[in-house]
Amino acid sequence: MKSRPVSNGTSGNVVLTLIGWAAWAAFTGSVLLETVALLRGRSLQRGQYP
């Protein structure tokens, strides 16, 4: 008798999707912060956020 998997992979896809969105948001946020700093003629120091 074959055993069936508990999940069909949907929960794994959801987790990967959330990780992808979080990574995209972090990247986009850092690019926006750097762009604003560049336009103001400054550079962001490590750990300095508005």
C-alpha cells in the first residue's frame, strides 16, 4: 500500500512566494533609500534609516 504525502506542495509554494516577496521588498526599499540619499547629495551610513 502506497502512502500519500501529507501535502501536495502548496504550503511550500506559499512559503517560497512569501520569502520571494520579502526579498523583493527589502531590495526595493534599499534602492529607494539609496536613490533618495543620492538625490540629496548624501550617502546612507550603515544602520542609518529615516
